[in-house]
Amino acid sequence: MQLSFGDAEYNGKRKRTRREVFLAEMDQVVPWKALLALIEPHYPKSGQPG
């Protein structure tokens, strides 16, 4: 998602919520590529079966 100039300016001035802090920490801690590679073989494929 691309931020507008107004959004970028507003985000710099407001206090971060506990949710935003938590999600930022999770992005740093969780090895997402490894986790997705582990889950991907079991995830259903899109499209028509057969």
C-alpha cells in the first residue's frame, strides 16, 4: 500500500498504537519466508481442480 504525502506526514506525528507496535515486532521476529515455505505445500491452490 502506497502512502500519500498527507498520510506520511500524519503517521510521523501520531502515537503508535499497541497493535502497530506488536505487528512491527512480529515482522522483525518471525522468519516469514521460512514459515511460508513450510506452509505452502499444504495450502490449497487456486483455480479449477483436475
